[in-house]
Amino acid sequence: MRIISGTLKGRRFSPPKSFSARPTTDIARESLFNVLNNRVDFDELSVLDLFGGTGSISYEFASRGCTNVTTVELNYKHFSFIKSMIKEFGLDDDIQVIKADAFKYIKKCNLQYDLVFADPPFDLKDFESIPDRFFENTLLKTDGTFILEHSDKMSFEQHSRFTEVKKYGKVHFSFFM
């Protein structure tokens, strides 16, 4: 895997083969960040990355100038990997990684973010309830964006907060406000 753009552009990282996370592909990540490049000022963003996995989304935000990224990951191996990569990439001041269940975190969190990205396991029980569970809490700032990565087998277009979907093969990113 590699970081697509920014100060760490081209830097590679390899999660162990025993990793159980399904990382966002380089192509899908690059496409998502191309969309975001035209919409946000990375230097000004506060970002919450739920279900951190390999940490690739968080590294991309930090590489592009975001200095306020919080990553939440429950799996200890994944959490430890993300911590080691943050240190290796020199992002200690930009990314905070928290070992926690994402749903428990959003219930207890009293912070608000400009952008929240969630990439839960596609086979997660009650996956379709994630936007509702997320919006039960007030984690988004006014005009903030929630992005949910999901498979092509799901659609959130009927959700009241849905704004658009970006499709990259079998990976879809649904945007909510």
C-alpha cells in the first residue's frame, strides 16, 4: 500500500499478512481524495476515522496537511500497526489513535468534527443501520460531512441525510450531511 499524495506521497506501508482488515484500495482512496481536494481545506479539517483498519485514510489526511485526525480501531493488532506507522511517518502530532469500539466511541464522544469517515467491515451485522446510529450523536459540525464506505450491494440513497454516492468498482462512498 502507498500514500497517494501530500508530504508523504509514495511512502509505502505493508500490514502483516495476518491482518484481518479489508483496506481501502489505492484506486478508491485516490478517487475519494480527488473529490475531497475540490471541497475541503485539509489544513483546517478536524477528522474522525472510524474503523481505522490499516490507518491508510488517516495517513492520507495527515499527508495532505490535516493536523487534527482521530483514528478509532478496536482490534489490538490493527491499533498497534497504526501506532507504529504514525511513529514511522512522523505523524505523532497529527494523528491520535484510540483503541475502542467505534459505536461506543461515538456514543461517548463530546467532540465535533468537520469530516467523519467510516469504513466498517462489509459483513458487519446491521451495517445498514450505521448512518442512523451515527446521526443519533452530534459528532458533525455544522456543514460537516459523514462518509461511509460500503459495498456495491448496499444503497443509502433513501436516507434523509444522504447527499451523494461515488462509485469505484465494488467500493462505494456514500456522503451524508
